[in-house]
Amino acid sequence: MHLYLHVPYCAAKCPYCDFNSVAGRDQEHARYVQALLAEVRRLPRGPYDTVFIGGGTPTMLSARHLEQLLSGINRHIALADGYEWTCEANPGSAEAERFRVLAAGGVNRLSLGVQSTHDSRLRFLGRVHSASEADHAVAMAQAHIPRVSADLIMGLPGQDAQELREDLRFYQRHGLGHASVYHLTYEPGTEFHARRGRGELADIDPALSRELFDVVWDGLTALGLEAYETSNFSRPGEESRHNLAYWHGRDYQAAGAGAVSTVAGVRITREKHSGRYIEAILAGHDATWRTEMLSATDHLTEAWMLGLRLGRGVATARLAALGDREERWRPLAAGLAAEGLLTLGPEHVALTRAGRVLQDEITVRLLPG
């Protein structure tokens, strides 16, 4: 079993971010923790193999509120042997006391939003921390939490290969066993999307994007981190098990404003506005914003889309179980394999490194019509 918990608060709303997050509202934090725990008490007890507290920035909560949240979670849920419990954090809200609270509460993996090791880039991205604060935050985290991952953003305007190589040295400097490197996108509803519409920002040149992808792949591979998913690299055994559950299409429970759960083919999205979420939950309601019944086509589409993100690829047995006839997709896959874009084995269909940069196009070609 898998559990996702959402804390929507941030110090500032980053101009590229389309996640359910909000700046400020510190006065809500105590009641939000109360509401989140009330929803957690309605969930199955477990045992949960993975737990993930995301945001937002969960460590925007004070050490006292974090302790209340973690102790409340532990009172209700059971953790499986060898569990993985991840919490997201940002360097701007990092302090040793918070990391001590997380570790004491059972968190054994931290995902730190570094994004860049260049102060000018951090200002462009709207981040509230500096490069030196990111170094300090990782060192503090490693003193308390066994596994630490860091996020970077590539494809920034004017970024070149040398700058990105300098960013990647962050992983070597701290000996990190997991890296998430995401390409900058201009998502609708974000400040960057509006700026692109006004001509202030432009899409990256595709040839440069491919060059930067190669820099990331080569740089992290040289550090012993394998590309187990499109944007995620790790040492063997240090993969994010929680995120792997999503990519393998497994069921997961959830709680929190805007949190999404998928159980037995039913996908529920909760009320996104933190204040309305709090009022609904504390009044005894479920705070459901949208309910979707996933069709057979939905399941199959997600199996292809998510499976091809994985280094191992999509399992042929899963495709068969979802009713996708091999005689439909194998000729298409064989053609892509002949182009050097896919590997086609008896148990998995996987993108090659060359195919990875054309992932969206290839996925569309393999989906049922």
C-alpha cells in the first residue's frame, strides 16, 4: 500500500510552478494539520510500504506542527517492514530542528528542491534560497536522514552545457545517491507561461535541449547513477519506491488539499483551496472535488505513457492483462526498434537513449488509435 499526503504552503509561489501550492497563510497551518490528520484517520490503517509528504513545501510547517503531524500519522497508520517515508523540503525552509523532527517521526528519505547551483538562476526561478544555503541544507539533512535526493531544473534560458555540468557537481560534492533533473516547461496558469505569451521568454532550441539531456545522462552516469526513469537517476537500490508505484500503475491512498488518490479504478481529487479543504474536513465532509472512474482505455493509455518513462520500459504482460493485443503494437514497436529508438524484448518494451528525447512522439505512435 502507498500513501501520499499534501501540504500546500510555500514561502513564495515560483513562476514556473503549476502544483497546488500557495504562498503565506501561516495562520492556517495549525488547522491544516488538524484537518489533514482527520482525513488520515479515515484511511485504511495499512501497512504502507511507502509514504510521501509533498507540496508545496512541507517544511514550511514549524517544527512543532511537523511533530504534531508526524506523531498523528504514526498513531493511525502502520508501516510495512523496510518502509520508505519521503518528505519534500526546500533549502529556504531548512533547519536542523526540522530535520531532527522528521527523522524522529519516521521519515527516512528527503527530497530537496535545489533547482540550480547558480544564484542568478535561483533568482530567475523565484527561489528564496541561495546556492550556499542549498549546500548547507544538504549537509544538515544528511546528518539526520539516511537518504537525500536533490532536484535540478535544466533547459533554462541561456543555459549551456558548461553551466549544467557545474550544477551536476552538486551531486558529486555531497555524494548523493538520487537525482531528479526536470526540463523547464511553461505550464498554463504560471507566470512563466504568461511571460512566454508576451514574448519575454522563448522555448529552448530542440538541438540544445538534446545536448543538455546528454550532459545530464553522461554526467550522472559517470557518478554511478542510473537513469531508472525519464527524469530520475539513482544508485542501484536508491530509487524512489513511492514514485515507482505511480509509474507501475499501483493503487495509492491520499489526503490533503488537492491530493489525488487512485484505488480500484476510482481516482479522487480533493478540494484544492486549503481554506475550503480545512472547513470541509473539519465539518465531517470528504472534501472531494472530482471523482473519475478510469476506463479500460484509461488504464491502457497510462500503462504505455508511464511504463515508457521507466528505464526497464513497459511490461508486455501488463499490456496483455489490459487487453492490448501484441499483434497490434509489436509491428509498430519493431519499426521503432529498427530506427534505434526502442528495445523490444520478450518481457519489456523500452526506450533507448536516442528514443528518450522523442518520448512523447513515440508514445503517441504506440498508443491504440
